[in-house]
Amino acid sequence: MDAKRESEPTAMKDRTTVERKSERELVVTRTINGPARIVFEAFTKPELLRRWWVPKSSGLSLLSCDADVRVGGRYRLVFAHGASKPMEFYGRYIEVTPHSRLVWTNDEGDDGGAVTTVTFEEKGGKTLLVMHDLYPSKEALDASLAGMEGGMRETLEQLDELVVTLGASAGRS
Amino acid sequence: MVQYLRTRLDDSFAALSDATRRGVLEQLGRSDASITDLAEKFQMTLTGMKKHVDVLEGAGLVTTEKVGRVRTCKLGSRRLEEETAWLERYRQLWDSRFDELDKVVEELKRKEKIYGRKKRK
């Protein structure tokens, strides 16, 4: 009678959630099967970070990964993507609280980039990760989503302009 | 997903490369219209206009709705669809990232069990 607990296995599916909390905020959550101490280590040691930050399925490869994880310390990640120019992501850590909180800036954009806050919350040997990106404007978040694959942003903007132009000329009668 | 987005863009550019289709978009910017209306306006056969509308619909620039025997066309909600697609793509990126992180954490946990917490730096 009580032997079957059918609902449990499916509860583990699709554990990563993404939500646009507001025009300027994007939040990613996921529970990792390990204590906060170890998960924090995987975020803060470059030799560990480089092993998971670039999944094989993304089509990217990591050329270099430097991270000086302390307040004011810098990080720089360089990716190769097919034949196109390598992409660089860099910024500095503005808050480092061992095993519970990391805050860094994303400075590769033209104007102010997003600030990323990661919290590590341990419960029963597992860690709930919450990654919160706060962008300076709605447009910056839109552009970041659109430009995730690098170079696509420009293309989309061109397309948008074209559609807007068409819309405007349709308005004139 | 990269491929998916690229395909969508190719579709959009292909759709916009034709003067009649640009005209149809302009027309729909003024008001919704049936395929029959559009065919008349652009002096085309129904079949010809239907082909153009199919291309525009495939690119997400136009949506159509059939009520009774009339298919009404309106400008598509490309932006909204794209935002949803982008968020899903972003979620998938993080999902695979975290799957890799899970593996690294498993390995660190195993090592800790074998060597103990103190010895491992």
C-alpha cells in the first residue's frame, strides 16, 4: 500500500529555474547535491571553476580562466567560439563571504554591466544556489539576453530597426 | 539553441527580402486583413498570397487565425516569443553548467571522504 512513492522521481526534473523578476533582474536557482563549503570552493578556485563553467553542449571552449577571489580581486574568462573572435568576460569581486555569498561585477559591456550576487544556502547537506543579476537598465538586460551568443545582438538590433522602420512607414498613409 | 536562433533570423531576413512581403507587413501595420483582402490589394492569386503569408508566419512576423472560412492575418508577436526563447536558452545553459558543477562537487565530496577534510587544501 505504502510501498509506491511515484511522485518523487519526477520532482528532481528540471531543477534549474530562470525568472525575470523585474525589468532589470534575472534570477537563476538550482539545488546542488553537496554542502555549501564545497559548492563555494567550486565557485572560487579557478581550476575547479573552469571545469564546469563552460558546458560542452554550449559549443564554447575556455581559453583561459583567472579568478582572484577576494574583495577587489579581478576575474577574466576568455572563450573561443568556432572561428569567431574570442569573447572576454571580466570584472571584479565586490563581496566575498565564505560559503554563503559572492558578489561580482560584469565589466565587459560598453556601459555599466550587471552586478551578480550568488547566495549559497545549505539545507540537509544540499545547497540552494540563487544567482541574481541586476542590470543597470531594462535595455541592458534585453540586450544581454539577445546577445548571449555574441554578435547576435547587433544582428537583432538591425532586424529590430528594420521592423521599426517598416512599422513607421506603415503609420504614414 | 544557437542554431535555432540563427535559423529564425535567417527566416526573418528571407521574409523581409521580398517587396510584396514588406508591403504586406506595412498593410498589416495599418489593420488586420484576410488573405483575400491582401490578394486583392496586391493583385495576386489567393495561392500566391497564401505563400507569402506562410513565409511571414514561419518567420514569426505575422500570425494568422482562421474563423469560419476566413483566415485573418495580423502582425506577429516576434519580440515576446523571442524573449521566451531567450530565457529558455539561458535556463538550458545554466542547467548544463550546474550539471557539470554537480559532478565536480561529487568528486570533491568523494575526495574528502578518502583523504579527510584537513589534508585537502
